[in-house]
Amino acid sequence: MKKTKLLIGLGMLAAIGIVLVAADHIDAPSTTGNTADIADFYGFESPSNPDNTVFVVDLQTDVVPDLAYGTFDEDVLTEINIDTDNDLIEDLVIQAIPRNGNMYFFGPVEPSMLGKTSEVMVDMPLGKVAISDENAIVTTTEDGVSLFAGPRQDAFFFDFNQFNKVIGGEAPEGFLPEGEAVDTFDGANTMALVVEIPNSILGETTATNVLGLEVYKTWVTTNGKQ
């Protein structure tokens, strides 16, 4: 069913147009430097509870520590897509969209629109969390779902200067060994969304990874309001 307003509790969050168009990591110039820009996506077994899965979506690369926190774009919907039948089409989505200092999560739910367009599935609220500043804020729902939204240290180690030398033919020695390589993005943040969710809510795992572990087949999209 198509929704035209985002309703949470007793309050009405402004009508958002609902039809949104996906962007990929820096492929579209308009995503550079904002939270439509997907940096990294991680999915793994919870280290504290093997019956839970953790999804981490890092958005907007290179947010330096002295910039203002809480810069999620209210016109951007982020979706974690889950394929349950191995046809590479999303069967479930977990959605996140910010409003007035909070991040609202919806799902997991069958999407009403597939591919490059989406609408917020307001009938399936998952929970909300205040967007963190320098203090990390985590909310855990009655269903055992833990949520976070805010800046986190970029977890990706990459010697970008040496990489440019290698691809430019200026470094015959190749990449530098451990201890000599420099983490170019050390000290930089991303704007992170984190969902820890019981597997009982997600259903059966849908794939086997290279380590032979049962996992969920997932990917992330961001969608801008049209």
C-alpha cells in the first residue's frame, strides 16, 4: 500500500514524497560528500550473541572530527536489502530515514517497490534512536533490536597515496608492508547506521560464504526524494 506521510507515535513527520531513486557509491556526482554516498557495508554475527546479526552501513566518507555531527540528510532513505530466495532481488528491506535529530528504522518487510525506487514502509516500524554527537547513543527495542546512528571512525585501512603511485607506475616496489603503510583515512569519520537484529526476525540464512558459514545475502542502497 502506498504511503504519503511518515507517522511515528503521536507525531507526524513531514510528508516526504515517498518515491525515491537509488544512488551508488560516488557513481553519481550528487552523492559526493553527503549521506547518499555509500562508503562501506558490513554484515556479521554479533560478537555478543551468535543468534543475532549485525549490519553496519557507513555513509559519507572523510567526515573529519571537527565537523558538525549529525549530518544525515533528511531527503535520503537508506535500505538494507535482503534476498531470501537467491534470485538477487530484494525480498526484505530494513529502512532508515532521519527526522529532527532521530533516525527511524522500518522493517524487515517485503518492499512494495523494487530496484531503483522505494517508499518508506511506515506500517512496519522497527524502532528509533537519537542521532549521536560525540557521545554514542544506542537504543535497544523490546524485540531485542539494537540501533545506532552517528559518526564513527572509518574502519577501512587504505594507503591512498601509495595506491596512486602503484597505479601510476611510480612505485615499482608495489604496496608497502605492514608498519610502513600509512592509513590515509586515520582520524576521519563516516556517518554510520548500525542494526543488531535477532536472526529469528530475519528468518533463515540465505547463502554460504567463502568460509563455509551460513549468512544472509544482502546489499545496501540509498534513495533520494524526488
